[in-house]
Amino acid sequence: MAVVAVAQVDDIPEGTSTEAVIGIETYVICNHQGQIHVLEGICPHRNGPLGAGNFADGRVICPYHGWEFDCVSGEYDRNPLVRLKTFPVRIEGGQVLIEIEALA
């Protein structure tokens, strides 16, 4: 496993989300009620870039077809069996860090 920085905490005000690309992987980073959450950043429906969509009431909303995912659990709002991968987050020195598979 590798620990990587995906964002600066100050760049993600409460109630917003942003996108980060590390290697070939895309992540969406959300600040919901002062807590930072990181999920895989591509919608499983039609590969929409979730970081380019809206973020409201703790839900990441795909810009392509409006699929909504809970930013804490990654769960799709219409089918709990469909969910985005979530990543444990730690904050160090103002950076948002996550653990990912080792980079090649």
C-alpha cells in the first residue's frame, strides 16, 4: 500500500467536493459537515467524472445522469448494492492523505 496526498484541506470548503487524479485513478474528495471523505471518482453507470458534478446534502451527484452517492458510505441512493469504493482518510500538515494500492 502507498499513502498519497490527494488534496489540501483548505482547498475543500465545507459543503463542496473536488476531483483528484493520481496516476490513472480518479477520486472525488468531499467536505461534509467538516469531515473529509474520499471515494472513487468515476460513476459506475456511464463513467461520469463525479468530481465535476454537484455535491449537496452529503451526496455526490454525477454530472451525466444524476446518479447520487452518499459521500460517507459510497452507497447509490436507489440501490444500496451499488456503491463506490471509499478510502480511509487522514489529515497531516493540511494535506488529505489516503491509502491506495502501491503505484507501479
